[in-house]
Amino acid sequence: MSLASPVRTDASVALVAVLDPDDAATLAKLRKILPPGALRRMRLPDDCEPPPPPRLTERQAAILPLLLGDMSNKEIARRLAISHFTVRNHISQILRALDVPTRQAAKAALARTHTPASPSR
């Protein structure tokens, strides 16, 4: 999975994740942590440019689903076997990358993100 930079629209922020169609495990994990209806399968136009490089590091991308799953910093730290201070720093960077002030705002922004721009496949 790769994450593109959040896309601002008039109404909300969209976080686009490009998934390998054969990566059922990642899709199942996303379905567990995102609210119902948050995921949309979309067909990109043939002339569509690939998404820009992700703004999250590999570690931040690993922390994001745990953050969205309402885990505390200490719970995330135990799960990933890192310091809770390191988790705090990564979460600050994630919030900055998403341009939101709080965990709740990040969750809300990501829940509103998948408004289809083209019909689903």
C-alpha cells in the first residue's frame, strides 16, 4: 500500500491509498479500522498521473492504523516495541502531515476522505 498526500477539496480532505488488488490482508486491516463506507474502489483515468510520493515514513504509516484504532501512545509503543516518546513524536508528525490538530480530527478527516470522483468498478 502507498499513501498519497492528502488532497484538499471544498468540503473535506481525501487521503488516497493505492492498494495492490491482490493485497487482501491490507484491505481487511483497513476495513477493521475505518468506519463503514469509508473505503471506495475507484478506477483511475488512464491518463491519471501516479500519486505523489507519500509524506509519511514507513514507521508513521505503521502507526497510523493503530492511532485510528484508538490505541494510546503506550499501547502503540508496546505493540511496536518502541518508546512511547517516539510514538508521540511520530504522531505529531502524522498530524502535521494531515494538517489536523488532534487524533480525533485525523480520524474524522480520514473518515470523510473517500468521496468517489468516478464510478466504482
